[in-house]
Amino acid sequence: MFTLAIFVYYLFMQDSLVLQPVEILFQDIHGIKIPFIDNVYVQFIIGVIMVFVQAIMVSQFIIKHKMSRNLSLIPSAVMVLTLAIFLHPSFNHIILIANFFFLLSMGSLFKVYKIYNPISRIFNSGFLIGIATFLYKPYFIYLIVIILGLLALRSLKIKEVLQVTLGFLCPLFLIGVLMFYNNGLEQFLSYSKLTVSIPDIDLSDIKSLVKPVIAVFVILVLVFNQNALRKKKKFDAIKKIELNYWSLLVSFFSLLFISVPTNEHLILISLPIGLLGGLILESKENSVVKEFVFLSFLGLYIFLVIGAF
């Protein structure tokens, strides 16, 4: 209900339901087409489902991997609000779907601790981040986080690094083969190119800087609370929390692979913000202050919706 309440606004503002497709698969190129994808109501349903599922996944990560003693949906609510703020005023499903595969990849990675020869889980983690990369190229930077996770949760082995790397390359290879048989290999190769550059940030546009500034503020709060989050946790839970901090750090380098930063790009840090922020807010210490903080961000989203920005 919270997810629907947050996003019902888009049903009345259909111009904001803009799907930015992956050019070589979601458009009518060489006979490959998804005919219903242009329907705004379909886009709305897909988007709400993506947000809801990802929010639940964040809480499940915390519960299953014992990162907290509290069993609550507060991290899910934080994830929903984070996605809503970063996506507004559009509803960019491609980044949402890419982020969904990134969460699946991290979920597979979290399961490798104390498992003998977890070949399938390591391969799946790489495979899923490969799909996320195809949908939105900057996600490839998180391959570093996956490898760091193998180092943190297991003793580093070259064999396992090769397994996750092959998993990462596998979906890209399969899509390349698909496009080759549809006479679209050149388009695929052109789409897959990565260029490194310093992003062009317009400092004179104050409105475009509001969300990045908020994101930096939230990251600083999370960093200052990292010791509190690691208290009274098991070894593997601590390592998984630390991996989310690594995700925050590594995500900064993704800016080198986009020419013009957009608010939607901040979705890359939605998992660590939702998970770490949820852990902080669900603790009982200073609960009144934390409730005020959450309501303040909810008020910020309403402020955005009514057109203040």
C-alpha cells in the first residue's frame, strides 16, 4: 500500500511515464519488438512491481543474513522512498530493471559464505550483474564489488574470480549472438562501447544539484554510523554490511562512464542507502529523531511531486 500511495501520482501525470528503452532490444529493430511496452499503464504496473519487489528484497537481505535483530519492514519503506525521490519526475523502468538484477546478483553473492565450492552461486552473481550492465552500462562497475565480496566472504581464489568474470561475460555474449543472427551485431558493438570522461556537471542549475547534494549528505550520515551498524553482529553479517559501504565508494567511479549525470543515475546507490539507512532507522535508539528524519524525506518527496522542483 505504501508503494502504491507513493507512485499513484504517475497515473495522473502520464507524461512522466517515460520508458527509456534499450535501443537494440526494446524497439522494432530487425524484427525484435515488445509491442505492449509503450502502454503507459503497463509501464506503471511494471514500475510499481519493480519497486515493491526490490524493497522487499532489501528487508529479506537483512532478515536472512541476520544483519539486525529487529524484524521490520522499515528498510523496505526506506528503499521505496529512496527510489521515488531519485526517479522523480520520470518513471525510468530500464534503470529499475537493471537495479533489480543487481539486487539479485548481490543476493547470490551473500549466499557463498561457508558453502563448499559454490560454483553456481558465484557464476549466477556474475551473470546477473552482466544483465544489469547490458540494461544500464554503469552497473559494470559493481563487478569490482562482487570480486571484493568473494575476497571478504571467502579466501580469494583465481578460479572463483574467473567464474564470476565468465558469468559476467556470458549474457553479453549470448545477446551478441542473438543480434548477429538478426543482422544487428554492429549496433550491439556500438551500444556496448564504454567511453571514459569527466562528467559535464552544470553547477549553475541549482535544481539539478538538489538530489546529488541530498545523496552526499545521506552517504556521510551512513559513513558516520558504520561502527554502530557493525556492533554485536556475526562475522558474515559485518562483511555484508561492509560490502554495502564498498558499493557506495565504488559507485562514484560510475560517473566516469556517463557524459551527462542524471538524477536516475543515483538509483545505483539505492541498495546501500535502503539497507544501511533501514538498519539505522529501525534501531530503537533516538526513535523520535529517526521518525522525524523519515517523515522529513517523505515531505521532501511530496514537495517534489507538487512541483516545487
